[in-house]
Amino acid sequence: MRKHAHVVSVLSLLWAMVASAAPGAPLPSPFGFGQETWTPEREREREVVVVEEPRRSDEGVYALVGGGLDGYTGVLGNTVNLGPTAGAIVGYKGAMLGLEGAYSASGADVSGVSAGPGLDIVRNSGQLAGTLGLLNEPLQPFLMGGIGLDFYRARNGGALGFQDATSFNIPVGGGLRYNITRFLTADARFNYNFLLGENFAPGDPAGNRYSGLLSIGGTL
């Protein structure tokens, strides 16, 4: 029995030396037991592979241009007619949250009178707003809100009391955004602007501004 024990010990020692000398060539244990031989291949099998989820096509920097209609509510809506509007938007969108800057311009006529040729009142505005996506889907409804600044120019109607003016507004709204392709984006939105001054119109009448805008552009 002692001879057999010595033989097994010697063979086990020789096996350990062979396995240590050639770690890249795993050998099966001749006795059917023992620890698993280390090899580079087996070590790689144990590595945890982290696969990053690819960025969605609607995430990133985007630019939009579009047009629509612009109007006013309340007494101001009875003073100034509905008119055309156009705008450009540049922003960044994550999966749900975004930040954008926008420029818009519109023109309108004074209601009920002929103040002069062409548009009576021209508005240029800039705003900074945050956006919140309501669904994490390619077709994403969203809400937006921020702060804006209006520049009014009374091209006609000075005799009626209209004048150039500058005032702040608070824009809120929402819409639908959809990436048609990786680089082609469509955006339909409705804005409601709480005016913090209507001093371009005579008597500073009460009212706010609204607009509907359909835009198209791309996401980088």
C-alpha cells in the first residue's frame, strides 16, 4: 500500500509540473480528479463582456425649420388677426429630456381696418425651453416650457396706436416628434405664450399668443 501511495504521489507531482510548464495546453487529469487547469482561453471565458446599448436615432443634436399660423386670444385677438409664422429650432435631445433654443417670426394685420399695405405688425422672438418626452418610443409626444423675448415692429397702424415694443413671454406647449430616418426628423407642436406685456397694441389689451408649427429637419 505504501508503494502504491508513493507512486500516486510521484505521478501527481509530475502532472502538476507538466501542467505548470504548459498553461496553454489543458490536459485531462489521468486520475479523474484534481483542479481545472488554467489556460488563457478559459480565463477569457470568465470575463464579463459589457455591451453598450446603441444610441437611439432620435437622440442627439437636432435642427428644425418650419412654418404655421400665429394668433392671439382675448381682447388682443379681436385687435390683431391670425397670421403666418415661421421658425427655426436647434437643440439637444436625450432619451426623455431635452433643451432647445428657438427663433420665430410672424406677421399680422390689424383687425377690421386697412392700416396700410403689407403686414401691419411684424414679430421676431427668441426662446429657450426644456422638453420632456412622455414615451420612450420613436414616435414621442412631448411637453415643453421656458422663457422667451418678443420684438414687435408696427409697420403700419401707428395712427391707430400701434408701436414698436419689446416684452417677455412664458412659452408652454407640446407636440409630436418622429424620426423618419436616422437623419430626418419631423416635429409638430402647439405653443401657448403667456405675454408679460402687450404694449405694442393700443390700450395694452389683455390676451396671449398661440401658434401651431410643423417643422422638418435632422438629428446628428
